[in-house]
Amino acid sequence: MDPQLDKLKFDSSGLVAAVIQDWQNGQVLALFWMNREAVEKTIATGKVHSYSRSRGRLALKGESSGHFEIVKELLTDCDRDALVIKVEQIAGACHEGYRSCFYRKYEPGAADWKTIADKVFDPNAVYEKK
Amino acid sequence: MDPQLDKLKFDSSGLVAAVIQDWQNGQVLALFWMNREAVEKTIATGKVHSYSRSRGRLALKGESSGHFEIVKELLTDCDRDALVIKVEQIAGACHEGYRSCFYRKYEPGAADWKTIADKVFDPNAVYEKK
């Protein structure tokens, strides 16, 4: 019933891309997919919810780790088919233990992307073994 | 022949999402789609190239406007299926005349997204009429 959500243009799979950005230092933390329900729950709870394309379900970010993303600002673009969500990130956004998922840098001539960040938490200690 | 590009995971349409970010103030300027050729040309020329899903073709950003995006840093994420490209943005990234495409803000209870930026160029003067 939110007219602003009616104006978003979800793709043929019902999704928009959402850039998660640190509200204080501007670091891009993650890129998520959201369906309409994920956007609604993100707004209603003030915590980022995403839609996992591989699992086919909605998830509260931080549900298992406690590493919630508290919404500070929600923006959309000229085409209204993408979001930027500025957040307060608890601990780290990346399930690998990094603050940001974007911890790999391209270096001309290198054989592989270079890891340019240090882990901020130990994923083995945070996530239960499956 | 670039082993770092071989490690990227393009989706079933052959694309990755690329977040374009101002290398100096961290502002998210745009979200583009890139196929492998777009990534290769972006690296080879040092200027962002994107793949237009609607037009089905590769484009040099700034080709018609002169508003090029000069690559300063290229990052990928844990899953290697998304990019962050830090750029020096000439004039503005948005074809509507704004510095960033993300110029609309969600405001609870409002009927529409609120424009929170001023135009940095006049699109009518920059783009030829079609």
C-alpha cells in the first residue's frame, strides 16, 4: 500500500538490485537482490532484508550472525530499478569475515584478484557448522 | 586471456552488476550491467563501458555526452559476481543531469520519492534531440 514502492520497477524475476553502503564512510559493503517483500520488510523493520536467488527465499541480513544492517537512508535511481541503502553495519557484511564483500582488487598482470582487506571477525566462530 | 576475468562469475545472461562509485567522496553514481567484453574494454581503455540490456549492446559511458568515467580502482566481491568501479566522473553520471543516478530518496508516508539533488548539467543541451 506504499505508493513509493509501487513506483519501483522490479525486473522480470520480480527483483531490484540493492547497493548496501556504509552510511558514515561510504564504503560499498555488498550488493543484494530484493523482491518487493524484502523492500517492504526492510522499511518496516529498519533492518536490511534480501532475497536469495540461489535459495529462493527472503532473509534478514544478520539473522544467524547478529551482523544486522540498520537502515539510515534509502535511495533509488533515475530508472527506479535499483536501490542504494545506507546502513549502520554491525561487525561485517561479508560471510567470509570481511567488513565489505568487495575485498578483492584487480591488479594488471596478476594471476588472481588481490585481497586488500583484513577480516573483522572469524566466520568459523560466528556461523554454525552445517 | 586475463586470468582475473576468467574468475568472474557472469550470470545466465553473461552479465555482472557494476557499482560505479566516486573515487574521492564515495558517492554511488550508477549501477550498470557489464558483459565480459565491457569489462575487458573498461580495463583496456581505462574508461567505463557498460552493456545496455534494453539496447542489447555495449556502450562507452560518456560517448555522446563527454561525461566519461575514468577508472581508478576495480574491485570484486566474495562471490566474484559483482564489481565496484571507483572512478573520476566527468560532470555527471546521470542522463537526467544529476551527478548521481541515485537522486531520489524514500520518505516515510510520502506519495513519491523525493528529489534530493540539484542538476549539474542541462541534459537538453548535452544530448542531441532524437
